[in-house]
Amino acid sequence: MKRGFSVAELVLAMALFGVISLLIFAMLLSGSRSFNIVMSRSSLQGELNRSLARLQGEVRRSSASLVTVLHSSDRQVEGLSRHGICISSLQDWRAADSYDDAGTPQWDEFVLYYATLQTPGRLLRRAYRPAGAPFSSPMAGLLATDLLDHPGPEAAVLAQHVEEFRLTYDGGSAILETSLRLRRRAGRTPEGNRVNEERVQAACRLRLNNP
């Protein structure tokens, strides 16, 4: 004679199945949150590295005498700096007519890097080609108020999550000190009790190679 399950046994089995399912779901949710945090941190670090690498490459090749750093008191958000820098450049570094007979660059372009005042801010790069090239003095008429949050499609967005972009330039030694900090929300912690924020920061000292 076959014996079936009693109601009590069925209820107990269902309860055990429910507890096990909840434990598995909690483990998967915690793992998913941890994965999101790691991916967010990795993405933010990559954004930081790419932005600084491009800035470093152009700053090192620029002229030490044609630098303008824009760091007025109104370029701050919650006490953190959102500076800008305008440097000399060449439209075509490989062209022979971009240099004189002594190999000195004939600067025909200005490049502007700056952080917007949005929250979060963006790190933008814009190229300017005013008349009068080759240039022998910094770009004229450039003010901190010209660093717009929405400069148009001609600006390249290098970083989307800027918290601070701080610049200090010593013209005598031709050294630029740069600090870039990014911040982004990465969802809840694995415990699920608060919203996690990721921050990455890098600082560097650059010497401009051309007088």
C-alpha cells in the first residue's frame, strides 16, 4: 500500500523550499551588487586614465610661454575647483610646414581643457583656431566665464563624472600640477543598506618641453 505525503509534510517541504530560494536570491542579489560596484569602479578608473593621458600628451608638447590657466574664484562647486587651461598646439604635428628651419613649432592652434560647473561636471576639450598664426602669445580675451557647460558639438567630452579638476602652473619652471577626481554612484552596497559612491583620483606634475 502506497503512502502519500501528509499536509504537514507538504507545508514543511514548501517552507524549506521557500527559505532556500530566499537564501539563493539574497546571494545572487549581493553578488550582482558587488559586480556592479567593481564594474563601476573599473569604468571610472578607465575614464580617469584616458582623460589624463590625453591631457598629458598635449601639455608636454605645448609651449611654456603660451599657457593660460583659468582658476577664478567662481570656478568652484561645493568648495572643489573646476579649473581650465588653454595651451598651444599644432593642427598637424607631422606636416613639415608646421616647423621653422630650426625645428621650432609654428603654433597654429589653441586647445582648451576645462571642467564644467554641472553636477556632476564634465571634462571638455575644445580646439580654437583664431587668426594670426603662428602665435607668439597666449590666446587673447579668454575668460573663466567663457567655460560653458553646453559648448556645442565641437567640444569633445573626455570625462562625464568630474568632481574636481585643479590646476597650478609655474611659468618659471614650466611645470603644471594637475589633479583630477571623478565620482559616480554605483548602486547599493552588497548589504543593500545605502547607496554606494565610487571615487577615483589622480595627480601629476608635467613639464612643458617647448619654451
